[in-house]
Amino acid sequence: MASEPTPDRGLDLFGETAINVVALLKEPIGAKRTYGLHLDGFRLGEDLAAETLDGSVRLTRLRDQILANATVRGEVVLECSRCLEPYREHVTAEFSEEFRPTVDVRTGIGLDPKTPEDEDEEQYFEIDANHELDLAEALRQHLLLAIPMRPDCGESCAGPPVTDADAPGDDEPVDHRFAALSALLGEGPDDRQT
């Protein structure tokens, strides 16, 4: 967790996504803090992670919440949808998200961050009971949205390797990634013909 910066300068977050905002919550509406964000690795899913994330986050004190504006750039290792080989995709995520406190910073009384007006509003994030604003879930969601739906390693992608299927003496499947398909067509070494 990063410590609270002085009002005239921010601190950088190295390997962390949680920020203690107790001092910012005590300041008047419009107060701001800016942080640099640097993460070597950040898990996006079971088998997907972002690497070398760098960016900045500006927190602005609003009446009942803190607005986080962030821009983050990094890389994600994806599998090309044409050649099926891994490659590095550069991603950029920019977002503005609201974070609402769950405990009043002055009295310590628990707050219900949801108001009656929120019934039809989009989801917001919460500041925990220790007054820590954690950017992790917002960052994860926006990085996932920045990943292309059909990953493509670029214009130089040759597609799947082409081999001559009719080569004499070639009893192996054309490509090991398509071995299951070859078995369905009766062309693989595992098919049993009667």
C-alpha cells in the first residue's frame, strides 16, 4: 500500500494497486492526487496476465466518492488466431471510475455506499473499511476490454504452417495442433480401419 502523498506531489505505486485515501477523504471537494503506477506483472485471468504495466492515476475528491482517472500501458502475451503462435500485444487502458467509501472517515460509522438513486446506475467500486482504494478490479476489467477479440500477430503472420500432405512416406499428421481433426477424418496414425 502506498503512503499518502503531500498535496503538491504524488508517489509512485510499484507492484501495488491499493492507495490509502484517508487524507484525501478529509480534504475539500476538488482536491487531487496523482500517482505513477508500475506493475511488473498483473493477473487478468487463470491463464492470462499483463506485463510491464506503466501509467498514471489521478484521484479527485468528489462529494460522496473519489473519481479515479487512469491511463495504463503494458503488454499481454496472446495466441495469434491465425498462426496459433504466442506473441506480445501492446495494450492501453484508459478509464474513469467512481470509488465510494464504506466507512465515514471522520466518525468511523459504516456507510451504505449505495443510494436510492443508484438502482439504475452502473456498478461502482468501494473504498474499504481501512480507507484503501484498490484499483485492481477496475484495472483488470479495463485491460481485458483493451485486448483484441481476434488476436493477430501482425501483417507478417503467415498463418498455419503449410506442409505437403501427399508427401511420400509421411505418416505423421500435417500439424500436431490439428492431430485430433486428422483422426476424425481417418488420416491419423490412431484411426482403426476395418
